[in-house]
Amino acid sequence: MDASRLTELSHETHEYLGILDDETASAECLAAGTEHELPLLTLDGAVLIPGELLPLWLRNPADKWIIESARKSDSRLFAVVQQNWQHGIPVLCAVGCTAEIKRMRQVQGGETNVVARGCQRVSVLAVTGRTARVRVLSDCEPRRMDAAVRGGGAAFAPWVLRRFDAHELAAVARLLLHKLSPERTEVCTGGPVGLSFWLCHALPLDASARQRLLEAPHAAARLHEQVAIMTRLDLRCTGCSSQLCTASKVLASAAGLFVNPYGAVHDMVIVSEIMNTETLGRPTKEASWFPGYAWQILYCPTCEEHLGWKFTQADTSCRTGLPKQFWGIRRSSLLASGLYESLHTSDDS
């Protein structure tokens, strides 16, 4: 059974957070171009993409204030923005994502457990304390390019125009996905915008690459880079470039954001096979993100980079058909071969 079946177990439910209550009120869809004051949640080394789930394990009163403020507001949204560190100084990225609370519960000890979902891209205009003024970016599905234009009936050559035809780029991306991973069945069935966001989630990209794609001005720009990435996709250790996984195993994997009991959010891709790695410590089920599985620390024996975790079935509580073992790799420890070449090429184009 493909490791993507794990989405049924944890990524969509995050059972490790306990039983959460569904939010009865829906968040507001904000009009493109409008400006809003939203509570601000910053993430270190993780990027929220529209449509993705964000689990949160909140203990800090300031972080819990963000959730309560969002619930009391008319929009019921908060802004999520990646935070980088430069010479010890936190620097916010220019573009983030709004999030709506889907499920939550206050648990014993004052903690607040939340599962939110990314909604819309926003540019950050100003920050005051834990509040950001943001402008909603447009992500409308593009119109199909006229056949005569695509065939060369314009001032530009057809190969130039194809770079801006989101629908043709979406078709190429789906073809590449099928060739790389024929068994994958959960590919996004929406239009170019939805597919471009789904690929941001599904491809094994690190936070800087995901942030760059989030900041891309439109779906065609995102898809153009994603197609370039998929044509040379290979998974390697960011510390020493040792090969970890082939493209087919990467694209046959699940991915998602997970949070540990200390509130740290980890962005992982999950693969069913891996090479050139070793484990550290004995398997433990304590605070496992996947009920019924025990975890061990996974590292690269060449450079000792902490790659992520190995998960192994530890009891009979796992559902029938799920894999006996799999590996969760931190996006920050990944180097997708060909990724940076494709991004730098797009800079020069």
C-alpha cells in the first residue's frame, strides 16, 4: 500500500492532538485587493499554502490571543507568515496566507489545540505587535488562451506564449506527475490555480522554495517553475547531497505540517522507501504523530544531518492496508536536485 494512505490516518485528522471540536462558523472570503487588519502568527522555517492544514499546539498566552481574536472578528481569519532569521534578527517574508480555524479545543493545563486551513495569499503591508495589515492577492482561475494565439497568431513565438498559458502548463504538470508516479490517485482535479497550490504541497520543496512559489504573481508562473522542477526531480540530503529517494517515491508520498508538544511546527514529506540513512535511539510511541506507530530519529551517516524520523507499526491499532514502515523527512533537510537550477534559470529568463 502506498504511503499516501497515511493522509487518512493523520494528515487530515491530526489525531495526536486529541478530540477537537468543529468550528460552527465559517470564515469570510476576502475580496482581492482589499486591505485588512488580522492577528499575526509567525512560523520559523515553515510556509502555509492555501488549502493546507496547519496544526497548532499553543501554550503561550500571546499565541492563544491570536486564535481568540480571530474567532471574535468578523472575518474569523488570522494571517500566517514565515519568519526568517538574519544575523539574529527576525525578518518577516513579504507574502503569507490567511488561515481559518477548522477545529479546536482548550485542554487541561491551559493549552489550546487547533487545526486551521490556509485560505488566501496576502502581502504584508505593516506589522504592529501581533497584528498585521495585509492586502489580499488575486488568485482567480485564468482564462484559456485563444487557440489562434497559442498557434502563433501573435507577435510572440508559440514557445514564448506557452510559458504564460496556465492551462497548458497544468496539462504538462499532470502528464509529468502521471509519468513519475502512475499509481498516484489523489492529484488535484481543479483548475491551474488549485493545481499550482497542490503541487506546492505535494512536491518535496524546502521552505525557501515554497515561499518563492507562494510569492509568484500568478498560477502560470508557479506552474512554469514546478514543471521545471519535476523534469529533474531527485531527493538528496541538504548537508552533503547524498541521494535519499528517487522521484517516483517522492511523488508517491504524502506531505504536511505537524506540531510537537512543545509547539514547534515541522513541515514533512513522507516517503515509502529511502536510502543512505540511519536511525538513532529505540522506537517510541510517545507523542507520535501517527497513532499505532513508533518513531526513531533519522539522520544522514555521511554528514550527520537530522533528516527526520522513521515510523514503524508498533501495535495492531493501525488500520488495515497501511504500510508497516515509512519515513518522514523534514523539508529543511531536503535538496531537490535540479530545483535551484530551475529557479535560477527563471530569474534569468
